[in-house]
Amino acid sequence: MSLKQTEFTMVEIDHCVDQLIAKIGKDIRVAMPLGLGKPVALIDALYLRVSNDPALSLTILTALSLERPRERDPIRGRLLNPVFDRLYANYSEPLYLRDERSGKVPANIKLCEFYFKAGSRIGHSDAQQNYISSNYTHAARDVVAQGCNVVIQLLAREGGSLSMSCNPDTSAEVVARLQQSGRDYVAVGVVHPDLPFMYGDAEVDAAQFDFLLNTDSAKHGLFQVPRLPPIPDTDYAIGLRASALIRDGGTLQLGIGAMGDAIVQSVLVRHQNNADYRELLARFGVDQHSAALVDAIGGRDVFDQGLYGATEMFVEGFLHLFEAGVLQRPVYDFWALQQLINLGRCRSDDVSSDCIAAMAELGVRELRGKDFETLQYHGFFNEKCRYHEGQIFNQQGEYCSANMANPDSQQFMVTHCLGSKLRNGKMLHGGFFLGSGAFYQALRDMPAAKRRQLAMCGVDKINQLDMNPRLFKAQRQHARFINTGLNVSLNGAVASDTLENGQVLSGVGGQYNFVAMAHQLDDGRSVLMIRATRAQGDKVMSNILSHYGACTIPRHLRDIIITEYGIADLRSKTDEQVCQSLINIADSRFQADLLVEAKAMGKLSPGYQIPAAFSQNLPETISDNVAWARAKGLMPAYPFGCDFSEDELEAASTLMSLSALSLGEKLVALKNGREASDAARRVLSVLDLEQPTTVKEKLLKRMIQGVESGN
């Protein structure tokens, strides 16, 4: 199913820009993929051309523009910024981001995004005003509605073939919509030598592009997600609980971040060290408070059947699950075949003779040519037979009607056409990927046969059932769509992307799509993970609230909520039961106020009291349990690698210890910091404090020496 292509002509960037303007005119509206797939050199060239010509205008339509991290705190910056310099030595962020941060975007250029890096555009008026609120499945529609007339995309190349690699998520749909509209547009593909070549729907014909360019990867390397912060204790507690809701033989969707990594680590412990996993569940009270739910929809055993990934973001954790043999449930692209597999009536390693009749029992009658091709691609029919005009022929030219319900045709197919083993199953379908440099390298190095099992395709297929409901429902059995939220109200509504004052924190993305899809699947569940508290200045605030003035997931789609303190199953429950369940998993420092507020709203009976079993939901309980698990090697700070060197990790630990000191303890550290130990010297070298010049630097050096002297 690979697109066969010959050599193609590459052009220079300036020539491309000249020709693009000549064809499109002065009003240029550029669509770029979310995240990694942005061709930075090309958008920079367009940006500079329009910046220098007031007669032109440029609208940039995209999402998740990738900024090089910068630490502005002067102390933490001593540690982090040199690490960032190393990681992003050959990454050049788009010029429009630089100017947007400084408020210097020219008046004839506008940036419209439908998803921000979380928190990066709070208080930024232009970004907030130009934000487009859109479900991921509506993004292509909305980009075209904004007048898009240029589509640009990074591509991977393998011989004479091209692939959209990291971003087939929306680009193909944008192009299809532009073609349907009859609007003039220009499509530009920019080949990047470091992008992994991904197969299937990601493969694209060179004829689709008006221009093809090359990337200088020495100047425009791929953005890497830094692996720096350790997984917090709260996230490990949440991830462990979520892992127990995942059903063997089921489907998994995850997002990026520490909580996703915590789930993956917990799943690996479940699969590889099952006795320890069960001990973890007991230690964290999962069996005490959520045993019935785990029994009903999840599990504690190893993954014998394995999981299938159906996820808008192919996060790095899926690669770890794939390599560990957890992501090992293949799915196939014909609905009846998938149903037979789900029912245990067809085995992938041994296609039996009764599969033909079994498929007819499911309702398959006259096969179409496309259906035959799909079944043959998956090995259900062997390579020796062929289809033509409603008939199936064997190698000798004998034939039968392509009617799977006809007894004579069944016998002919079993004798001449049936395959022996299924093939070309997919372990994962993903819309886009973004990760560390090690992640990209692992995909590049992976044998093509394995890489073909990790299929990239559009979010019109991944984030909804609409394109092929029978097939997608069959593939996504026991789906667990796991995402994160900011807070949850006592009525079960969740805010994930917008603050109460209307400021957009990130974006809806695909969260609503997956929550709604979970409710469409008979055995699907939506799981939203929310930290019980957050820091706001010097105060600790609850993320379980009586009410909130923003909503991403409405109350009528409430399902499962997880905090570090427990699991609340809200589906099909009354408002009173929802209130009770959410207060039970709130931080105990806020439970009394929540109880009063719920009673004042008339949602709890006046005499209701919080059960004693939930009255000790405190951070120290979580920290003690994680410390115990960490000592056993079950919850490591960096389970999947770290971009810090050993000396940098030591410096990070020292700075964390320093930040936790009271004023009195800092004075003691100053007093004890006259001499530098070997450990202190290593830390000072990392922080460039061996020869301090300012008073603040000298005091910081002295305190570090004092902290290390006490270790």
C-alpha cells in the first residue's frame, strides 16, 4: 500500500515565495500543522517578505507553536538555560513567535491559533483575541473557513516516497476541503532529513505539492520535548489509579506530560512486576475504595491480549508500551473481520475454514472490490485469488460469486481463496507525534515492518466514529480515553482549557471529541485526571470547586474523575451522588467548605457527613506512599530517561533543597557554608558559581556549600 514515486524537483525558498505570491496574490493565508510539522525556514521567509512589504498581508493559521524554553528565574536559570542551550543548539523557533512575545508583529501579519502551549498566552491580548476555539475534528473546516490559500508541511522522505510523518492529523483534510471549494491554493512540502518515515495514511504523493523544498537540519533541527522535571508524587498517585482502569484486550488514548508518563510506568509495573503492582494498589487504597470499579471495567493482571492505541497524540509512552509487548493488540480495517476477532471466532495466527460462514452470519453478503482488497491486504484471502466484477477467481481461472452467504461460494473460497494468517494489523493509530530526540531516533531506527504497525492518520478518523462507525466501534473495544483537566465542579463539569475570566490557557484540542466518543461506545469510558490542589501564589487552592465560570466538558458528559486521592465514577449518577464522590476525592483541607457549599446549593442532604475513610486525603500521605514505592524502584523520578547529566541532577536536587529551607535554615546554611565539599564543587561548577562576582552570587554560593555540608 505504499505510493510509488520517482525523483522530484526541489526548489529554493526564495523562488518558492516569489511563485507563491505570484499565484495567490497579496493576501496570503497559510495553514501549518500543529506542533512538529511546521517548516520553520519557509514560514520565516514568508514572514520576512511580508514584514518588508506593507502591500502584502499574511495570516498564519496553526496551533501549538513550539517555543524554545527559557527559565527567567535567575537561580533556576543557571541550571536550566545551559541545558536548553544544549538541547536546542540547532532548533530555530519561528520568527513570528519571537516578535509576538515582544509585541512587534507587524500590522499586516496576524497569527491565529486553535491551541497554545499551556499557559503561554495568558495575558497576551493579541493571542487571546486571535484564538480560534475549535474541536480538533473541526480544525480543518475552520482553517479553510478563515480563507486559507497556502498549505505548508514538513515531510519525511524514503527513497522516492514522501510521508507527512508526524502530522497527517489535519493537512490532508485541509487540502481535500480546498479542492472541493474550487479555491486557488498553493501546497508546499518541505523535506526534513531527521523526520521518521511513517506509512499508511501518512504517505503522500509528490504530485499533491506545487513546490518541494529541502530543510537544512543543521539550522532547523526538530524540536525536542525536554525530559527534565521528575514525575511529581501527585501525578504518580493519579497515574497508578488510572492504570487499574485499563482493560486487557482494550484500547488506550493518552496525552503528553507527567501524568501520561506515570500511567505508562504503572502499566509497565503491572505487566512486568505484577506482584509489586498489586502491592502498590493496596498501599494507595485502590483496592479499598475502588475495587468494584476496577473489577468491572479495568484489571490488575498482566496484559495477555495486549492493548491497541487509538490516540490523537502518539506520545513517547506508547513506544515504551510497544517495546514492552503491552501495545500488542492488532486491529484490522474490515468491520466484520474485526468483530470476529473480538468474538474469538477468528484468530490472527490461524484463519480457520469456518470464518467465511461466520462472516456471513454477521451480515456480510456480496463483497465489493474494495472490501476484497482490504481482506486480501490483511491476509484473510490469499494472494493467488483475485476479484473482478462481483466474482472471485482462483489461480486456474475458476470462479465463484463473491457472495459469502452462498454455500457454493463458501466452499470455493475455503478451498481456493482463504489465507492462513492475518497480516498488516495496526497496534496504534495516531494523529500526530511530538517527543524527545531519543523518541525520533528510535522511530528512525525501527525496522520498517514494525514501524508499519504504528499507523499515522487524520483526526477525522482517530477522534471520532463518524467516518466508519461499525469498524471504529469494533476496533475500539473497552476504550479508555484518558486526559487531564484543570478543575471539576461539584456538578461534574470540567474546565480544561479556559480560566474563569475567559483567558484561554491552552485549547479544547481533542478532549471533547474523546469524551463524547467514550459515551458512544458501549464499553468505552472517559477518564479525566485532575490534581486535587494547585498553588496560587503563596496559597494552596482546591481544584474541586462548588462551581466555576468556564467549562470544557459539560456535566451531562461526566464520567470518571481521578485525583491523587481516589477515583470518582460519575456516569449515570444523581447530582447528590456526584457531589459525594467528588468531595470524597478532594484534599481534606477543603472538604468541609465543599460540604457546606454543596448543602447550600441544595445538592446534599443537611445531615450528610464525609465518610471517615476519606478524611485523611493529605499530601503527606501521598508523599509517604510514593517514597515507599520509589525505594522499591517502582516509581522512579525519571522512568524514561532524563536530559540532565548526573552533575546537573545533583545541582537540581541541591536547588530544590535550598528552595524548601525556611529563613532560619538559610541562615544556618550561610553559617555552615564556609568550605566547599567535593559535591558542592560539582554543583557550583554546573551553576557557574565557582567565581561569583555579585553579592547575590556570593551568598548563593555560600548557601549551596552549607546545604551540601549538611547532606
